[in-house]
Amino acid sequence: MILLLMGIISCCMVYLFITVVFRPSSIAMSSAKDSPEEGNEDLGSEEGECCRGIEHLELWGDAVKWGTEFRFNSSEDCCNACKAMCRDDGGSCLCNSWVFCGDREACGPRFGECWLKRQKDALNPDRRDSGNLVMWTSGFVFGKREGIVGLETEYGILRVRLLPDCAPQSVASILELLALQHCAGCHFYRAESRGSFWDSNGNHKKDAAFGPPFALIEGTFEAHGSMFRDIPKENCPTIRKGSVAWVGSGPEFFISLANHNEWKKDYTVFGSVLSEDMAILEKISQLPTSPEVWSNINVSVLEKPVLIRIRRINTKP
């Protein structure tokens, strides 16, 4: 048993060495000196404006509304009907998943059926079937105190609120990692503070450059024993302080330490760090780094990667 544990630890250390030395494609923004200065006004909760699902996926679960008697013309309407069954006090939702038949040809007389369901475990949904031959579209809905996962580090646990209504495929990928009960190989490898370009609230200072440093923490969710599937581009709101977004189609991701209006809407945002946990990110951003150049951009790479473990969070009051 001891030899087995030593072997596993050795493999993890070798993997970390390889991923740090042979860096995958990552964010390498220009300093954006020629970008127009944008205001720092509150853009609102953009993630609340969408209601999306995953095509060719059928979720199982106890029916709250039977689709044979409950129909809509769009998956968005079905999704909103599920969201309407969430409690105003932030508690659990009576409906936490929905299944819609929206392909007229494939669905035939079942077109428009909207099945509202309740999963026994919102973070481990029961999948009935998936693949191109599946005619259903399914989605997740979390209450305000649900859908929060923890990124455990040696500096504390970052609680991330997932956004399934806007980035369902991204959230499904995170839930698959959560089900592994480990995230061996997942780590932060890049850390850059706000420097003198953004204030402590994340607002960009007038006439200041846009980096470097770029006010972000970057890492990877590429875990041993799990085949990461590329994430298609989903909802791309303006990056705000605390936003968690993919670099390209993943598994690389970043957490922003500032409001990045200058990045427009280029990145799929699938979560946000709870404000009370931002101090942990600030601590990581101050760790020792070494300068490197990626795609002609100066970046700061952590001298010692920060390991990540994805875990459940008890959100009961």
C-alpha cells in the first residue's frame, strides 16, 4: 500500500512538472493601450438573462410537471417554467431540472413536451440517455444556496457559484469532475495582481494601462483519469471581479481579480467566486512568481503551482 501511494504521488509530481514547463495555450492579452476607455458602471447580473439547456441529453428524475400535459414552443420557456418554481427565500427549488422536446421532426406528436423534474441530488443529476439520436434537450436549475462548489487549496476554499442557466455544458463538465471525488492534476499555475491599473473594487483607473499584470489567477481542470471534452462557446458576459471563465474551450480557466470591460465578451463565464472568498485569491496573487513570455506577452508564472481539489459545500443555513 505504501509503495502504491508513493507511486501515485510521484506520478502527480511528474505531471505538474510537465504541465508547468510545457504550458498549454493560455490567456495572453495585449496591454490594450489602444482600447477605448470604458466606464466602470455596474452592468447588472448578465448571467440571469439566459435560460439554456444541453441538446441531445435526457435527464431522469421525479416529475413535478408531466410533459404530456405541459407544453411550450421553446426550451427557454420550459427552462423559465422550472426556474419559476424556486423559492424566493433562496432555499431549494421544487424543480431543479427540465427536459424539453424541441425537434419537430424527431419529436413528432411529442413536440413541445416540457417535463419539469426534481433530482434527488442537484449536483449529481440522473442521466437517462445522451447522444445525437436523443431528441431531448435538458437543463439544470439551482436555488441561490444550491449549485455552489468548492475549490480547495492550501490557502483556503474558494466557493464558486455555478451558472447552469447560461453555461449548462460548462457546469455539466464541472459536475463530472465533482463526481470523481478528486481532481489530481488540477492546479493554479499563473497569478497576477491588479498592479496599479485597477482599484481594490476591480475598477480600472482612468488613463492607466490594461496590464501586465492582468489581474487574474489561471489554472487547469485537466484531471488524471478523466477525459476532458472541449467546451463549446456559451454565454460570454463582461468579465467582472470574481468571474470564473474558460480559456478557449478549456480545460484551462481563469478567475478575474478585476472588471475587464476591455476584453469585451470573448470568454465563456460558468461561475463566480463568492465575494467573501476573494481574499483567498488576493493571497494567491501575491505568491512568488517567475516572468515568462507567452505569445509575446509578459506573464507571471507561480514558482510553486497551487493544487486544487473540487469538493461539495454544505450550503444549508
